[in-house]
Amino acid sequence: MKKKSTKADAAKAVKGAKTPARKTKAKPSRLVDPKRDKPNVESPREKRIRGSFSMPERDYALIAELKSLSKHRGRPVKKNELLRAGLQALKAMNADALQAALAGLRPSPATPARKAK
């Protein structure tokens, strides 16, 4: 006749079982300042502003070309990322280079304002 297993038998089995080793987090080196050495990442609380603007077709074609180039180089990007990277590149320019880049743009016609609903 089979013996019924009891809670005591289960406790003995648990005691005898090996427990997995604890995983400990690696402590960061004291030589690295995590606040200063972080890559340029937005803080999670940064306010996002949604805007709307229009561009000529040739500029949208340029965005598509840059997206394709980036994809072929192994780093797919979104239009938003390209525009933000372009802003950072413009910010890094000196005043004369910025004025030259702006002078090279063709003026785009103003778009009519949207009517309120």
C-alpha cells in the first residue's frame, strides 16, 4: 500500500532541493559618473509638443533619401529623428555657417491658416 505524502514530506523535499543562486547587480565603477556620462537621452518627463508644418516636396524627398541611406547603413530612422538630428547639427554650426545654410534655402510659400471648426 502506498504511503500518502504529507506536508512534512513536502517540506523535506523543499529543504533538500537546491535553490538557484541569487543574481546580484554589478556595482558601477566609482570612476564613472552616471549622471555626466549618459548619452544624449531625453528625460522621461520632458514635455512633448506636437506641431504641424508644411515643407516642399523636394524636402520630403530628401528626408526619404536620408531615411533610405540610414536604413542601408544598418540604422533605420524615423522622420522625427532626422529632423531632430538636423536641428542639433544646425545648433553645432557657427553663426556664419548657419547663415550660409539658411541663405541656400529656397523660400517656401506661406500656407493659408486653417479655419476654426
